[in-house]
Amino acid sequence: MINIPKGTKDVLPSDSRKWQYAEDKLRKVAALYNAREIRTPTFEHTELFVRSIGDETDVVSKEMYTFEDKGGRSITLRPEGTAPVARSYVENALESMSLPLKTYYIISAFRYERPQAGRLREFHQFGSEIYGASSPYLDLDCITFAYDALRALGLKGIKLKLNSIGCANCRKKYTEALRAYFAERLDEMCPTCRERYGRNALRLLDCKVPRCKEIAAGAPVILDYLCDDCRAHHEKLCSLLDCSGIPYEVDGGIVRGLDYYTRTVFEFVTEELGAQGTVLGGGRYDDLVESIGGKPTGCVGFAMGMERAIMLMEKQGVDFGKDGVDVFVISQSPDLVGTCMEIVSDLRHAGISADTEMTGRSMKAQFKYADKQNAAYVVVIGGSETESGQVKVKRLSDGKEVECGINGIAACVKENIQWQNL
Ligand code: ATP
Ligand code: MG
């Protein structure tokens, strides 16, 4: 037997409804926010991620699925959605559309990580990227979008943590302070941190090694090093959030694992998923578009981990509804299968989902199967029904039967559905 690759998952027919339920809710929230879907390829030139995410980040240095294609190009399966969408924005000159431009996506992403609950090698994200967005009102809009997306999934008890990591200017001063702090503790830190110290000291803040984490917890916080403009932006956003009623906490420890962020960074976290508690992360990235060849563009975005969100929905007992078929047509004898298939075909063309027995099983087995399929109604077709042209439509939830013409099943079921919805 050939097994599924480590860190990947099948979504089985019994579970796909959960995904469809979640995706449907998220698309509806996106429409409420006037965001339009964008679809980019599953793979990109490796250079895009190295340049935008940063070669000292875990994602680029350890987690990317990179390979050479048959034409000798270095290709990488996307580890996230922000850089590909920015690439598309620049390449397709989307700035010529009226700005701000709000996009959203539901994608698979790939990272070579140690698989655990809520951490996979192929995972999925719902995300949004907003372009032409320098004002803190757009930070607010983006955070509210993320918050409403989580709420639309029925999730509760998720906390918003907010921070500002300033701009390149604030970071110069801050990096000096960080280096001075880490210099005295470097011999206690992991080899990766020691290596990164000289090149990108900011990355030492999101090392996952427990001792490094402890040391990082005591490091100076960037909030104390913000320039006037970045401070004003952060304070304005905080005051807007205060008015919005979204509860949040400013947490100087939130730095995010990707280099492209500037100013606002945020995470929505839960305590119910153990170590993989960040359900959604995002922030502002005002330098990214320029760094990949576009004009300077204020941008803000977020990405939600779909597996984590669905795990939490399951934990919190969200009702995903049930898959089912409207009508199951039971055939009393194998020679009536053709007739049953015609009836089913008419029902389907009338917009009623329907199925029938095609394997010649007993009536009892057919009733059992209909039940397993969550059929709402069954219709038994036998000799007398075909002769008289009259059938009984039985509602399985309460056993109630309604008689109608053999050609009137669709209308009868529709009436019943309407009646049920009253
Ligand atoms: P973490 O700190 O948990 O590794 P991250 O900061 O690397 O997360 P982001 O790059 O911000 O994650 O991605 C946004 C969201 O995507 C995360 O908050 C998480 O919900 C989800 N996510 C990231 N990596 C994985 C993964 N390997 N498996 C499942 N979900 C993931
Ligand atoms: Mg990660």
C-alpha cells in the first residue's frame, strides 16, 4: 500500500462538509467587506519568497519546498499567500484599478515542518490583502474583517494581540538595542540564533527553542523605539479599536515570523489548541510591493489557518449541518431500475437531489441505505405505482406520507420543503 505523505491530510467525504461550511461563511464575509477573490499559482520562483519573506526567517531557511524544474529554474511551493498576491499585484499593474483594492483567497500552502496537531506540511489559509492602504482606518478594517471572519465561523474566546514593529528607521535603533541585549546572552542561545545575530537580530525574537524564548521574553520591546510617525499610527489604531468594541491587548512580544511586516502586526490566539494557538496572523507591510519592483504602496493583510480554525470549531461544537439527498427512490424489483432512474433524472433536472438503487438489493437494504444517505424523502416504485401512476412520498423524519402523481414528485417535495421551512 502507498501511504499519504507525512504532514498531509485527506479531507474525506464525511468531513468535506465542514470545509465547505467554513469556506462558504468566509466567502460571504469577504463579500460583505467588498473583497474580491484572487487566485495565484501553487508555485512561484523561489526568489520571490527569499526576497520578500527574508532569507533569515524559519520559513525560508528551513521550511520551503524548493526544487529545480526540468528547465533548471528554482521553483518553490508557496509557503504563504502574501508574497504571491503582491507579485501578481505588481505584475498585473493592479494599482491602475481604483485603490484601495481588497483581495481575498483560500489556498493550500506548504511548509516542511514537524507535523503535529494544527501543524501540517500542506495546510490551508483563508487570507486577505488590501493594497493602497496607508491609513490606520484600513488597519482597523482589516482587523475587523479578520474578527468577523472568526465570528462567522462561530468561534468564541479568541483574543486579539496587537503590536507595532515600526518601520526600517525605528528598527535601526531597535536592532542596536537588541544586539546589545543578546550580545551578553548569546552563548546560552541556539546555534541558529548565534548565526542570525549578526545578520538579522530581530529574528532571534521568534526562535522556538525554549531557552531562546525565555531570553527573548526579557529583550527590549520595539514599542519603546518607534519613530513619531509610527507611534502616531499605532496610537490612532488603538483608539479606533477602543471605539470598535473589539477586545484586544497590546503585546510587545508579537513580532511575526516573516520579514516583510512594518508597523501593525497582530494575532488572534486561543488557549484551546495547545502550542498551535495562533489561529490567524497578519499585519501591515508597506515596503513589500516596492521591494519586488512596484511603487511604494501601503498594504495590510491577514491569513487564517483553516485546519486550526476547523479544529477549534469542532472543539467548540459548531453545527456544520448534514449532507443529505432530498429523495431516494426505492425500487421494488430489479426490473424497475430503469423506471426509477428516469424518475431520479427528472427530479435532478427539477433541482431536487435524488438517487436510486442500482445494485439490485432488497427493499430493506435500500431503506437502510437511504437512511445512511440522510435522505429526506423516499418513494417506493412497484408494479402498482407504475400501473396507477400514483406514488406515495414518505418523509423520513416523521414517517408522514403524501400521495401524488408519478410525474409530480418534484412539485410535491418542493411544497413539502417549503412547508418544512415555514
Ligand atoms: P506558527 O507560529 O504557528 O508557526 P506562523 O507565524 O508561522 O505560525 P503565519 O505564517 O502567520 O504562521 O500563517 C498564518 C496562519 O497559518 C497561522 O496563524 C496558522 O494558523 C496557520 N499555519 C501556519 N503554518 C501552519 C502549518 N504548518 N500547519 C497548519 N497551519 C499553519
Ligand atoms: Mg511557523
